[in-house]
Amino acid sequence: MAEGDGHQITITVSAPAAEEFASGSKPNHAQGQGAQGVQCPQEEYEYDVLYENQRGVLWFGVPKFSPSTLLQWDPSPWTDIDHANSPYNIVTAQLPDDSWEWVYPEWVIDMTADTDEAGWQYAGSFGQRRFLVLLAAPFRRALLLSGRGKTQAKADEERRRRRAERLQRRTESARRKEETRADEGIEALKRSAQARRAKWRGRPDANCFVRRRRWVRLRRKKSGEALDAAAAAPALALALGPASSPTS
């Protein structure tokens, strides 16, 4: 994957010496050395992750979803591991540089979560509030043009801080109250509906309007020998020159 796609999942593997397996001794990973004091080779792995996003409805029990129906405040058809919009997909994504090589020959669908048979997860929304930002943008620009933004910046910041503190106290109080209240009545139905809307699940229903699918591909840092061989290949080809055709 090209730079900017997010390579957050890193695995470093130390290969212990064969004598350690034969003797049953514990490998010294902290020092990175084997039983004979020889430096063990380390391999670095990273997972590249892409999410495929679509919007649609359940039409007579059949999911009808497409990336072309995504709304303005929805994420792009492809996002990275942090759910940020990505210009790459599983076809155009490439290695960061020549020091990496793919371990998986192709991208695979992550089926470990609650998914359907094709790897999709469904929900009522993507769980993002981008539409609020879009709606508030014209009002924010008008405030800045009026000149009140600079004179009341500190007062507005103090009000936001106090409001955040009150909201935090209110949320904590409501959480404690929810934990002690019996799960019955209309409040229970409301909480159940909110949970269904926010949770990603593998079986869609009439309240599901978006879906996503997680793709992963593992890559590995090349060893020093492989890098040396790759660097020497152009020089070797230049030294050998063009192959001469056999004479009759």
C-alpha cells in the first residue's frame, strides 16, 4: 500500500536458534540472541487494511447496496484502518517501497467478525457525524465574517469547556442510572433500537442502510540478502550486456 494508507499493525518475529528448541530452553528475545550468543535474524511484518463501504437497503429480503449511493457525509468507497478516506483500493494499492514484499499473494476478506457469507457487516449508519459539520459550516463562516469570532474567542472557549464538563457529569450519572434500572418498558425498547443501529452485524434487517467489508494483506520486510541481490541485479545485467544471437 502506498504511503498514507496507514500501516499500523506491525509484527516483529525473532527466530531462535535450533538448539533452543532441542534443549527446551527459553529463547532470549529481549537480547535478540540465540543460545550460542549468535544474533538471531528478525523479520518485520505489517498488515495493510482497507474497508469497502456501500449504502443501500434490504429489498424484499435481498441486500441492494452500492458505492455509488453513498451520501455526501458518508466515507468514501474505500477507507484505511483509521476509517479515513483512501484514494487506493485493493487493485491500485502498492507496496511502500522496494524493501517490502507481499506475503499474501492477494487481498483477502476478514471473516473473523460477525459477517455474512461474503464478509459484509451491516448497520444503520457509519457512526459518523460529518453531516453536522457540513450543515454548521455556513453559520461558522458568517460568524467569522461578522468579526465576533476574534473578540469572543476566549469566552466561547470557556463556555465550551463548562458545557463539556456538565455533559460529562450528566453522561456519567445517566450511565450509573442505566446500570441499576430494570430492563423493561419503552426505555428498554429505545436502548435496544439504539444498540441495533450502532452495532455492526452480519445479518441485515429493515433498519440497515450501510455495509462495510474489511480487506487485509500481509507484507514482510525483505532480508538483507534479498535486498543485496535486488540491488546487484541491474549492475549484473549491464555487465553481461545484450545476449548475442547464435550464428548458423
